[in-house]
Amino acid sequence: MLYGRTAEIAVIDRLLAGARQGTSGALCVHGEAGIGKSALLDHAARAASAAGMRVLRAVGTETEAELPFAGLHLLLNAYDGRLDDRLAELAAPQAAALRAALGGTLDGTPGDTCGGVAAKGEGRFLIGLATLTLLSDLAEDRPLVCLVDDAQWVDQASVQALVFAARRLRCEGVILVFALRDDPETVPIRGIPELPVAGLAERDAAALLADLSPELPARVRARVLAEAGGNPLALIELPRSAAGEGWSPVRPLPIGHRVRRAFVTQIERLPARTRSLLTVAAADDSGEAAVVLRAARMLAIPVGAIEPAERAGLVTVTGGVLRFRHPLVRSAAYQRAVQAERSAAHRALARAWDEDQDADRRAWQLAAAATGPDDEVADLLERTARRAAERSGHAAVVAAYERAAQLTTDPREVVRRGAAAALAATDAGQFDRAAELTERVARSAGEPADHALLAVVRGLVEFECGSPRESGRALISGARRVAEVQPGWSGKLLVIGVHNAWHGGDARSVADGVARLRELPLSPDDPIVPYIGAVEALNRLVSDDVPGAYPLLRSFAARARDLVPETDWLRQFTAQLLLIAGQDPALVHELAAAMVADWRGTGQIGHLTVGLHHLAYAQILLGRHKVAAVTAAEGLQLATDTGHSPIAAHFSSWLGWLAALEGDEERCRALANEGIRYGEDHQSPHSVLSGQWALALLDLGLGRHRAAFDRMSEHWRGWSFVAGRSVADLVDAAVRVDRADAARGPLAQAEEWTAGCEEEWAAAILLRCRAMLGPADSAEALFTEALSLHQKSDQPYEQARTWLAYGEWLRRRRRKHEARAPLRNALESFERLGARLWAERARLELRAAGERTAARRPKTEAAASLTPQELQVARLAATGATNRDIAAQLLISPRTVGRHLYNAFPKLGVSTRAELASLDLDAAL
């Protein structure tokens, strides 16, 4: 019976009830040590088993936290079927990654780790996707409940994989429940619902104590209740030690310390040999009784010494597994021993493990035994780090390299291993730790290459933490140190550093980096040579030299199709430069789509996030708003999962812009303000501009023309990513508040920026703006020319805006009959695009022009009724892709794919996949 936990049990029971209906869910149960988290997981296990559900359970142990994927291995090993058969059913990249995580060798090519965007532990996300698919498969015949206790001691690689899966579970009937101790050193689990567990109410605590210890004297009972503070474990253990001498709880101590001291009191009553054996057991991380007893024999401790501890209820030995009754018992057994006893226990355990099969456990046991530098143990730990890296266990790599550096005597090796730990920390997303390690190592670094490597780490950390300026400065500084001995590496660091500094608007650092790049003796075959002119353009842009910048960017764009970027980062940079240039959105879409397809296939989710960013913006440029919303939403989720805050800010701004078109004011403001807030906090002007443009578009669509004008006037910039398009909204707002004169200067800047541009859509937008601002006698010719250019480009939104502007112009001149055709065209396009506010504006204008049939038109396209993700799934299914193929591409489970198709088929009026292929689903995009 659980006392006082009615509310907590109800939350868990609702999750289980949902699983029986096919709904997935996740929960993080957290509270102080002994508060009853494990008891709640016990309830979940009993209730799930009674309902016929499959239950998998794992418990973290303190010393196993550095073994990558140990927790995931333990959880999956609880499966009662043939796990190998299940792994064989996964897509090949997922199966290979998960097998490697569970003890094999990871196949694949690592991405580059330099640049504003790193290959941030790509394998760990592929393993997360494999975990998602596997859990979905395991729930096919009955609901699956996964319980992870003491998650604060589960290795981070396992936690990341499980949380990645938990965030994407929808309709698989899978439940994931984590129990996590509240502690200042505990890494929180973010992104899933929380269930905090507090102390029992006074009445419930008294009832529990009365039930457990009915013979306890009233004086002691009152003292136990006061000291326990409602903690169930304290209510159980304090009375057991109350009879012993020296029991004197001290109120200021945390409850965990008080209970541990109660356990120490119980351990001290045991025979000396039993206490020594408990020290060995506490120093072990596996729970394998055979290993513990083998190590104990090496210390001349007899096997029978375990019996008094078993009789006291402190440990149990069942099925070859030795378990402590509670983690605090283990902590008490270990901490009460002196250092010499603990070191002897660790050395014995190292000898008890197999030298080859258990090399990682041996290395960590020897490291725990070491009391000073030991190069032999340091070498073993480095091998452990390399094995962990092969399995994408980046948090374990950090710990192994860091400890290896501490045990190393050679100063150069200390720097190398410390830098490796810092770089691995960036892969693991532990940016604070990476910064701390970098500063520590820098004090010992002497060689230029060492400083350059540390500069790379600093650059990665600063960019990912939202400081592009500091990132650029660090990378440029590192490039300077190796310019003479490694000009190629220096050039790459300079290109990346200039890009990051430009992203942060740091003109001085950009100029410094470009000047140094010019001085490098680079080979003509160096992969960065084709980018030098474009980097120079960034220098001119940040100095407001637009006329000087644009020819360089246009020259780069003209050669872009012939480039074969050497690294993933250069592929991203190529697409970004084209977007900055405002050139060839179709080519950007082609490049970004290829990057996204490649990185989906290889599971490079860190890179995939950036590829989705470029793809979403290209889709917006091409007027494919519905699919752009899907792309951006997926990208935002991935950016959040990977801790990629700069890209997340851009996704928020683009999603805000799309929400403005739809007329969803609340969502637009929330998303746009998120991008603005990030940009202002981290000196990222592009995020601010994108967010402000979204809010201005919303104001314009809602008829708040003065607010739109004020916002655009304050934030519009003539050389920005969006200058050629956003200037049209500034002009529109200015005309409506009778401030046309204030828009002429920005229009001239936009024309200067796009001078010589061969993009018909860009020229058409500027012609529309000139028509709106110019004299009446030239406006109609400009509108007509703009519409003619729109016919040659794939920009339905911008074409609709021009139709609308032309129709409004005609109606204001009382040419109502002539106005109806362009207004009708505008209305139909806006409705097809889902631009609700603009459709309503066109509809009102059409009525004012005398159109009697301008009532709201139902959407006739069947695909228009699909949700964005239903449409995305249906389009992929129409190509013949299987549910597993689609799930792998969209980073969702096969069951979720099936649910989307189940919902989409009746909306589309089809019953088979073959019929999907005959539909024009792209018409809804």
C-alpha cells in the first residue's frame, strides 16, 4: 500500500490507460532520495503487468554512469523475446547504429567538426531514432511500459536516446517513465512532462510509521516524524537505527545524509569481514555476485561473509545478482570505508573482470583505485574513450579523456587528452563543461596546433551557446596561430570565423579575418579558394558597402552549380551564400533537398537541422508555404533536441511569418518574439530582423498599417536576407499611412542590392513597389510588366500580392470591372496557399469592386484538408515508400506513419497506396 500518493498514482494510471488505447506517453518522476519514486515505479510495473502489458525495467548505478549505452542495454535486455530478430527488422543504418551502441562497431563516416555548425554527435541521434523504432516494434502485440529508475545514474547516451524517442512517441502504445533524484549535480531531463514527488502529509506519515513500527515509544515516534520530514525511506530506516548507540539525527543535514547515517549505524553492527565485503560490493558497478565474490576472495574475504548483510536486509542475492536494498545503503557502505580500503576493493575488482571482454570496466576500476598519476591507467582510459566514441557515447568519451588527462604525466599528452575531452563535450552538447575543460587545458598548452584546436572548441561552444561574435573571434585567433605551419587549416578556420562574426554583426572581426585570409599562401586547389570572394562580400556587407558586395555574391552564385563542396559545412555555406545573394531559390531548394536526403539517410541529425533551415526558407521563397511549415516545424523540434539555439531562433521566426499569413495572431507573436528575444540577447541581428518582419506582416494583414509601417521602418535593412521581399511590405504599409516618401529610400537600397539580378521574381517585386509609389500615369505599365515577369518564375505568393496590388489600384480609379480579374486571381491563389488574412483582404476588395460571388470559397482540393504532416506522409507514401522508410525520413515511428495514413485516406477518398500515386498532392503545397 502506498500512503498519501493518490494524486501521483492517478497520473501514472492515466498514462497506462492511454497506452491500452494505443496512445503513447512519457513522464519524469523526480524528488529527493527516499521520497518514494521507486515505489511509484513499482506500482506502474504491477498495474501494467496485471493489464497484460509488456514491462521493461532498468536501474541506474552510480559507477556505471560513464559506460555508454549501459542503461539502454540493461533496459532492452529485459525484453522476453529474441532482441536480435527485432534489430534485424530495423532499417540498415538504424540497426548498425544500435548494434554498435549495444557493443559492436559503428559503421559510417564521421562529419567534420569545425564550423558554426558542428557534427554534434550525429550517431547518438541515429541511435535515438533506432530506439524509437524498436520500442514501437516491441509494442506491436501489446502495450509497452519502460521504467528507468535512478535515471540520474544512467549514462547520458542512454538517457538522450530514450528522451529522443519519448519526444516522438505518439500512437504506439509505449510509455516511458523515468525516476530522477533531485540533486544539484543531477542533469535534468527536459522535454517531457514532470511529476514532482514531495514528502508525505503529516497524517499519512504518521499512518505509515504506525503501520511499520507499532511498538515504537511515543517519544521516539515524535522524534522520527519530526526528523523524517515526510520522507518514506526515513520513516522506515530511522526507527531501525534508533535503538543503536549514537543515533542523533541533526536537522540541518539533508534527508539523504540523515538516512545514509542511519544505514551506516546498521552496517557498523555487522562483523568486520561483512563490512569489508560490502565495501567491495559498493565499489562494483555491475551487480554481478560472481565478480564481487571473486574480488572478495582476492582480499581474503570468505564467501560466507555476505550472510549477515543479507539477514539484516541490507542486500539481496538472487539469480546471481547482488543488489543493495537502496542506493543510500550502497553509498553508506562505500563512504564509511577509508581510502585504502576503497582502493584495494577497486584493484581487486579490476583483476576480477576479464581483461579483454570487460576492458572498459577494468579501466574505470583501476582509475578509481589510482591515488596519483599513472600513465598505464591513462592509456587504458584513452582506449576506453575511443571505444565509446565509436559507439557515439560522447558523454562517456568526455569522462574517460578527462580522467586520462588527470592521470597523465607528459604535459603535451595532458593537453591533447584534455582538448579531446573538451571537443567530445561539444559533441555531447555539454557546452559549459567544454568551456571549463578548454580553459583548464589552455593554461598548459604551448604548441600553436594545441591553441588552434582549443580555438575550434571555443568557437563551437560560443556559437552553440548563442555568441557568434565570440565564436568568430576565437576561430580567427586560432587561425592566426597556425597560419605559417598549416595555411590550409588556417584558411578553413578563417572562413568559418568570418561567417560566424558576420552572423553576429562584428565588422571589426570580419575585416580582420578577411585581411588574414588574403595573406595566406593557399594552393589554387584548396577547397576554400572558390569561397574567398564570397567571404570578401560578407566583409563589405557588414560595412554597408552594398554596391561592392553584390557583384562578388553574384559571381559566386554564377559558379555555384559547378562547385563540389569538400565538407558538409561547405555544403551548408554554399546554400547560405545563395540565400544571402537572393539568387536562384530553385538551386537552393535543390541543394538543401539533397543535403536533407543525405543526412536523413546517414542519421546526421545535427547537420540535418541546418539543411532543414535552408530548405524551409527556399520553400518559402518558392511559395510552397504548407510544406515549408512542416519542414520548419520539424527543424525547430530537432534544433531544440540538439541544443542548436541559433537555428531554433531562425525556425521560430519563419514559423511566425507563416503563422502571420494564416492569420494565427497568438502563434505568430509567440514564435516571432522567441526569435527576436534570442537575437537581441545574443547579438544576432538576422534573427531579430526575421522576427520583426513576421510581426509586421501580421500587422499589415490585420489592417494595422501604422504599426506595420513603424516596425518595418525601424528594422528594415537594405542588404539583409529578406531585403528584396520585405521591402514590399514596407512600401505597402507606407502607402496606406500616406508615407510613400519614407519608403522610397529603402526601395532604392533594395534595387541597389538586387541590381543585375537575373531572378524574374525579384525584379517583379520591385516593379510592383515602383508602381505603388510612382505616378499614376506609369503605374499600370509597371504592374503589367511585373505580372509578365511573375509568369516566368515560380513565386505564387508574390504573384498573388502583385495581382492584389494591381486590382486595388484599378478599383481606386473606379475601374471596377477591370479590377475583378486580378482580384479574383489573387483570392484564388491566397486561398490555395492558406494565406487567410490576404485572402480575406482580396475578398473584401473583390466585393467592393462589385463581385457578387466573392463569398468564401470552400477548398476543393481534397489534399487541402490534410494536416501538414499527413500531407508529408501521404506524398512519401505515394512514391512507394514503406512506413519504415517514411518513419526513418521524418524521424517518427512507423506506427505514427500508419496513423497519419489512416487519417489521410478517407480525407483523400482513397483506400490504397496505389490510389495515392494518381493524386496531385503537390497541388496542396
